[in-house]
Amino acid sequence: MPGTNLTREEAQQRAKLLTVDSYEIELDLSGAQEGGVYRSVTTVRFDVAEDNASSFIDLVAPAVHEVTLNGDALDPAEVFRDSRIALPGLPRGRNVLRVVADCAYTNTGEGLHRFVDPVDDQVYLYTQFEVPDARRVFASFEQPDLKATFQFTVKAPEGWTVVSNSPTPEPRDNVWVFEPTPRISTYVTALIAGPYHSVHSVYERDGQSIPLGIYCRPSLAEFLDADAIFEVTRQGFDWFQEKFDHPYPFKKYDQLFVPEFNAGAMENAGAVTIRDQYVFRSKVTDAAYEVRAETILHELAHMWFGDLVTMEWWNDLWLNESFATYTSIACQADAPGSRWPHAWTTFANSMKTWAYRQDQLPSTHPIMADIRDLEDVLVNFDGITYAKGASVLKQLVAYVGQDAFFRGVQAYFRRHAYGNTRLSDLLTALEETSGRDLRTWSKKWLETAGINVLRPQIETDADGVITSFAVRQEAPALPAGAKGEAILRPHRIAIGLYDLDEASGRLVRAADGRIELDVDGELTAVPQLTGRRRPAVVLLNDDDLSYAKVRLDEESLAVVTEHLGDFASSLPRALCWAAAWDMTRDAELATRDYLSLVLSGIGKESDIGVVQSLHRQVKLAVDLYADPAGREALLTRWTDATLAHLRTAEAGSDHQLAWARAFAATARTPEQLDLLESLLDGSHTIEGLTVDTELRWAFVKRLAAVGRFGEAEIAGEYERDRTAAGERHAATARAARPTPEAKAEAWASVVESDKLPNAVQEAVIEGFVQTDQRELLAPYADRYFEVVKGIWESRSHEMAQQIAVGLYPSIQVSEDTLRKTDQWLASAEPNAALHRLVSESRAGVERALKAQAADAAAAARA
């Protein structure tokens, strides 16, 4: 990671010494069309607690021209090293520092990102500062607990719009002078500049009037569905202000869809940046709109939890992200007029499966992670920080009650507005409102790693009446290399009792078929069920209240295997789908049996998000978890099924589009590939299926990967779509071609050069790794281990992480890959962050080997 790695201890010492008052930041972006560097002038006012103290301020810059401390000039050559400016001899009380530097535009999505739109040849800029990248744009005390006010002055080219955290002023001579912000952290400051297109509205309620803005590049303006985005935003404002009982804390709320964004979005105070792939150029399923809405609501929730009240140090990053995730899903599920009342189904099906996967890696860690330095936090934006944390918050809400939970949150906001907190501050407020002692709960749930397994233990008499019922809890050993010990935890769960309704053929929960209880220890008796006739399906953790892997008893599993698609409600279906997938990953269910289960039930699955998740999971399972000897037969079976569903799906439906994409992902026979070509050239049509821009690229990329399309066809398709998205798709298609020359070219562009922008590099890596090109890619396993450490040490974090994860030989599922990885880990001495990423990838290969063995054993038994 270029730049000095700030440690927690250094941050604590600096926070004890300094109180920061204000920043005045002047940026000259008038030369942005040419790129290179820009002038950055920072004046920061801060108080010092001791006399004759020493500290430092952070800055990543190609050149520092002036450093003036309390009117005295310091020699930049003496005080500026790497990414720090030393501040010696600080007097007690008020200090004023002025730094004049040249800072650099980036193409990595970090700091001030510069993008040229191929459609209009115009430059578009935006900042991305989380975690330590405000220092790439202005001199700053780069840690979340040194809050201050920020006043930006920006010189920009003629005809540009400039947006920041404060309301956008009228420019004078192309200079934009923004008013100071409230006290916020450096990482949520923002600047977005360029000839952006915008749409404006106002949120009004109970005397409030908050200006709303939506921005995107003009080349995307025709696709911008601003009304739908405003609708979700207003629902969020209504719901959050009611639940938090605290008015929106900033003067306006802009949402800016920006190019080449590394994350989904970023919660800059009053100026949220969002990846512009969420401006849909082509038809997408409702699942995509649901995900976009969750992202919009997640960032809006951060205005209170994260921006108004901010963590003291990155140990509590999980709380920021988990709270925003939990409340965004709750808002989607509960807000009046929401299109997605089934949002908890999506959460169970996607977010929690991410959490379960992350929690079984050797890098698993407590939700409240031990963040020692910036490198630790940079790799900690993971499934535990977001998804497990949100799952555990949902469990906490069930444990204390929703009303008590939000009363505690309201007290928390009142006490700590514009300040910094630790987890204990929130737990104290929740204890006060709920009367629950949360210290034990916190220790077991937040300070330990790993996942529990819940199994029903049922005994019945000859007539099928339950004579005893208990929930058995297991704590599987943590993966090798993980820190800590597995423990049993207290769970608040519901048990659902389902029977087949003869009239409808549906699995329906009985009117009195839900019992909610606390599960603790190894065995929890459930006497309420004694004397009841055994139902067809017993579902632990019904309604998905807790965070645990759930197993079905033998009789329930038999019914679910035959009738998984017959649950009347989407959430129990999603829970059973998730359990089946988890069993497949754990080598308890063979890949061929998982495929059979999916094929038997997916045709009855109405939830399009679940359908698309199943598509992804089946492809992954067959590609990596299937016995190699039987893989081609399973791929053939799956691809035949995708085509059959494509032909029978309702014309123009989301399901039809999803099946078209699934078919394109694995089409393999000459006849299937002929069909893709004929759909592309229009010589064949399927009623209701519009082969629009994005679907065309899905077909082109597959045809390139199997060798049907070469450079001429790819270039021709790019001519149809000469946009930034088209450039990325073309890069993927070129890298996907099954020739040694194409692979060498792709590898060189990513590994041997650092010129690709972040989004194009990601696209090339996507095309390079093709699961049906294992032999062609085999030589690159050794080359990966030769270069990855050098790349990590020389590239920015985002660019290096793309390569370290994306080019790891994950598809080379063999003991040889494990051996090479172990040798490299032992000899290369990578730092902790790189060690973690490579170890996680190794764990994927190890899991795949076990799953392949289970699938081979099932084949032998058949």
C-alpha cells in the first residue's frame, strides 16, 4: 500500500494530543482535461494539548512546495517523507498549518479519480476517500475521530458543475466557494466535478425542505430513471426520520452516479457517490432494482449512523456497515408503499450466504475485529463486517424487541450527534431501553468468530405424535489458521411447522405453527411441541431471526427435496435453498444431487432474486465442486435445462431474461452456440426476448470464450456500443478468447503494466479466468506466485487486491495448487493483508477438493 500504514496506537496518541477545528481547502482543477497533477492548498486549524509537542499530518502527493506552521516556513524536503509531514515543536493551544502541494489525479478509484467519457471526450472527476485517501487530495489528519469542519474552494473549467458536502454555490469566474460543513470525518468529505447532467427535487415533510439532486454523465442521461430513485429516497427519509427520531443532519442530499467506482456506493455526507452501473442501460430484472434500492437506502442510513455519529476507530467499522445494511433491509420490508416487502427473503438468500461463506474461511474473525492499522481495515470490508454483522443486529432486535431497539438508537443519536463513539455507547443505550444485560450477548456474538449449527432432535410415537423435541446446537471447530475458539451462543429463533395443503399442493405454515424461543447451550428442550402431530417439515430459524447454519431432520429433508418449490411463502423457500447450498459447500450434499434439487424446484420459484442466485450457485458448483469425471455431463444437463426454461418462460418476463443469461453463461454444443449467434444477428427470435445492449454483450463474451468470435467480431460489437461500458465488455471478450496469444496479452496488460484504469483491469481479469480453459491457464499458476508480492508492494490497494484475488489460480482445483500456495506463504513472507487474501483463495480450493470427492463418492454409489 503506497503511503505510510497508520497504526491504531499512532491514531490514539494523535487524538489525545490534537483537537482539530477546521480545514480550508483550495483546489485548482482547471487543468483537469490534460490530467497529471493539480494544485492543492490546505489551511488547517487545530489545538494542541501539550507544549513543544510533535505530531504529523497525512498527505500523498508528488510534490510539496510550501509548509507553513504558525507563520514559520518549514523546509518540505526535511519534513515531508512518504505520506507524512512532520510537525515538530507544536505549542500548546491554537496552531495554524498551511500546506501547498501538487496532488495527482488517479485512475484507480482512490483519491480524486479522473475519467474521460469516450462518448463526449469530456473529463469527469469524483473523490473516494474511505479508508485513508483524503490525504491524496489535501493534507489531513486522516483518522475518523479527528472531526472538523471543511470549507472547499474549487477552480474548475468552464461549463462544469462542482458538488461537495455543502450546498452548491453559484460560481464566480469558474470558482466555487462552498460554505463550511458541520463537523465530520475526513473520509466522508467529497468533491465531484465535471459537466454532469442533473435532475433536482425536494423532500418536504413537517416543515422540512431538503434539496435533492441526482447526477450522472450526459451519455447516461437517457437511461436515468430519476423518479424511481427519488421515490426510494423519499421512502427512506420518511422511515429513517421516524425510526431515528432525529432530523436529517445535513443541508441537502445529492446522489451522484459516477464512473469506474470500486464499491457499490459511498456515504459522503450529503453527496453520496454510487457506481453508475446502477443507471441501467438495458432491461434488468426486478432483483437489480431491489439491490439498487438497498444500496440507496444503505447510504442514506449512513447519514445518521456513520456521518452524524462516527466510530472512534476502524474496530467498529462493522457497526457502521451492519447498521446501515440492517436498517436498509428493514426499510425495504416495512416502509409503506415499498416494492420489496420480501426484502428479508433476499437478505437470507444473498447477504447471509455471503456471511456464512466468509465465516468459514481461515481469515474468519470476530464481528468486532481487531484493527491494528490501515492495512487491516482495507481487507476487512467483507462478509462478516457487512452481512454477519447485519444478521447479528437482526438477532439483537429479536432479542431486545424492535421498539426497545429503536428507542435505544434514538437516545444514542441524541447523546453523540457530530461526535465519535465505541460499540459500548450503543449497547449502553440499548440496555437502558430494553432492560436486557447485553454484556454476555456482546461477548459471545461480537467478540468471537465462527458459526453455529442448529439441528432439530425429534422423537415420535407410532402414530406420528411428537414425544420429545429439542434443538441441538453445535460449534464446529474454526478453520485451520483461524484465531480463537468455537463457542455456543444464545439464539433467539422461531420454529416453523409446515404441512402440505391438499387443495393447493402448497407447503403452508399452520395457524399455530410458529414458536419463538431462546436457544442456549448444547441442547434446548421445546416442550411446547410435545403431544403435537409431527408436521411434514420442521424448519428451525423460521423467519430468519438468528445467524446459524440450519439442518433439516431426515423426514423434513425428504419432503423438502420433493417440494422445495411448493412453500407458499418466499422466505422459508429461501432458507431451504440456502441450507441446501450450504450443505453442498460443506460436502454434505453432492453437487449432482444439488443440481437435481434445483432442477426439481426452480421452475416453481417465483422470487427472481432467488432464481438468479440459484443460477450463480449451480454454475459455481458444477464448475468447481463437481467430480471432474462427471462435470461435462452435469454442465450439459444444466445448459439443456436453461434453454428449456428460456423457451417456456413467460414472454418478456424477468424470468425469461434471467434464463437467457444463464443459458449464455454455459452454452457449449454447436447447436447452442448457433442459437446465440442467430439471436445476435436477428435471424432467430424468441418471443418477448429483446436482445438489447447488455444481453448482446453476454452472448458475445460467451462466443469469444469458446472461440467462435475473434477480434473482428468483438471490434464490430464495440462499434455498436462505443461507451465506457462497451469498452469494458470488449476488454472482457478479448481476454476470454481461448488462445495462448489472447491470454498472454491480457496477462501483460494487467501484470506487466500499471496503465489500465481500475474498471478496465477488473474487466480484463474477468475475461482472463474462464473455467472451461483450465489447461490453457495452468501455466499462469506459477507466474502468479512469482509476481503477486511485487504487485502488492507497488500498486495501490484497490488495484493490487483485484489482481491478488482475481488472478489466484482458483480454478486449478488440485493438491498441487494447495502445495504451491503453502510454499509461497512460507517463503514469500507477505504482509498480513496479502497473506489473508491468498489464504482465503487457498481455502476455496481446499473446499472444492472436498466437494469434488463427495460428488465422486455419490457417483460411485449411483
